[in-house]
Amino acid sequence: MTLFNRSQTLRCQTKHKSKRSGRALAIFSLSALCCAALLMAARADDRSLEFTPRAYVGVGVGATQLEPKVPNESLAVSDDSDSGFHITAGYDFTSRLSAEAYYGDFGSAGISFLGEDVGTVDYQVFGLSGIAYLFNSRSRLTANKTGSGMGTREGLSLFTRVGLGTVFADSELDHTVKNKVHLALGLGAEYGFSNGFALRGEYRALDTDMHYASISVLKRFGKVRSAAPIAASTRGASVPETEKVEPVKTVTPKSADLASVTTVNFDFDRSEITPLAASKLDKLATALAESDVSVSLEGHTDWIASERYNQALSLRRAESVRRYLESKGISRTRLSVRGFGETRPVASNNTVEGRASNRRADIRIK
């Protein structure tokens, strides 16, 4: 922000027009490249992580430092600190990357002329930022199966911000905004709870004019695919013993090889046959080709997501096994398919390892 009388404004705007255009283009290009790189890096984590894209909103307050530029020594910034607030709406695209649109009212800077206060300049900003999550107290630096905090935004996370925005300024003084497009950089910490709420503390620098230290509350919406237990009257923190099913141990005297493959497992929220599952099913197909037994293929899931969704997912898993065996020459008439959803766990759904065991298809020899 720079204060001028009208004739000075016209001369300055003409002089710096090409410089401002080049600066805005450079800022936009740098931000776009950073966001694209973060997006590609984050995608690599999400197939092995319990992650669900979610929208969120937030509101916060903070302290601002405002430093409008003045054209000569007669004018000065008499009061450069104030309080402000902001609202934001965002979306978690990957386990590491979110995007936010925000509006902020950053308060006023006082202006004096020859030591006498003559007015204020009020700042408002609109912007769009990319948020990159760098560290999580549960997942550490790597988003992986052993820690779900990076994907669910639970626990303590450290993040950085880069984005672009537009500055608006109101004042009774004669003024102009030299650079309406600003670069927003930030660094902060966020603590997420299992109910979708989060507390965030952050420092932002918006070009050289504005600095903003804030605290805010966020709320994420949608189903939480979390490492923590899902509390509900029909889905308690522990699974009753009567609902648990022991691992399949079916043995047929016709072929010892048939008994060696009783279960294949799947990735989170997936029904595709993994390379490990394919190697097991190849052995099963070879044994089935040498016998005339029929097989029941029974799909299962963990308890994340709704019961209706899990029922359909379990059936898709069983169907995937059937199609794979058919591709190896096993007749469809020998393969029956059933889906049990989340109703027959073989391990606790309260742990990452337990849920991985429950994402499976059982093979039962009839």
C-alpha cells in the first residue's frame, strides 16, 4: 500500500505498470508450480493410507501488523498494529494437500502528517491458498499405514501455506493500492480431533504490507476414516466376542494345496486384486484345476464408512476374486459369491493392523 496525492498516483502507476504485471505473473507461476509438486507427492501416499477427501470451514481472530508505504517523510504510519478476523472454506484433496479460500478483515493502520493523526487505512483481503501438511505427531514425516494422523488430520500437524490474494483498502485519505495481487505465505500448527473439529495457530505474511498471527477453529464434514474407534450404539469401541469369526481353516482331503489359500487381503477402500493376492490365487487356481470341488468366496471389510457402503464393497471384493479365478480357467459354476460387509471381523477394528486383516475375501471349500 502506498499513499499519494492524485498527480503522484498517476505518474507512479504509469512508471511501474510493466513491473507489476511481471511480478504478478512470477508469483502466480511459482505458486502453481509449488501446488502441483505438492499434489503429485501427496498422491503417492494415499493408496496406502486411510484417507477421505473432506470439506471444512473455519473462523479465527488474530493480531495484525500493517505497514502501508508512504511517499515522503511528511507522512508516517502512526499506528501499525490492530486486531483482525478471518473466515475460510477449504477442501482436503490428499493426505498432505488442502486448498483454502479465505476472507480477512485485518484492521486499520493509522496515518499521521507532520506528527498529527490524519486518518486510517483499513485492510480487507480475499485469497486462495494451498496448504501443505509436512509433519504429523502420529504419522511423523511419512504418511503410511502405521500412522493415520496425516490422512485424517487428527493429532498435531505442522503445515505451510502458499497462495495468492487480492487486497482492498478503505480510507478517507487520498490513496492507491499499488499491488492488488499479494503473495500469501504462512506457517502453522493444527491439532485435529476425531469429531472433525480442529484448533489452528498460524503466522502469515502477505507481501510486505501485512503480517497476521491468528488462532482459529475448523470443522471438517463427512465420514471420518480414522484410526480411532468409531463410536456408535451398534458399533462399540470393542467388538463382542460373539460377532468375531476365526480365520478360515477349512481343509479338504482331495488336495492339500487347496487348504493353503484361505484368505486374500485388499488395500483400504479397494476391491482390486493386489500382486500378493494374485500370487496366492494362482496357487489356488492350479489346485482347483486338478479337482472338482466348488468354492464359496466371501468378501469382508473393516468398519470404516457406512454399513451399506461396506456391504457393497465386500461383495465387490468377492466378485474380484471370482473374476480372477475365472480368468485362470476355473468355471463360474464352481464359484459362489457372498458379501458380509463389516459384520464378521477376524481382528479388532480399533487398530490399523486389525482393520487391514478385516479387509479380505475368504475362500471356503464346499
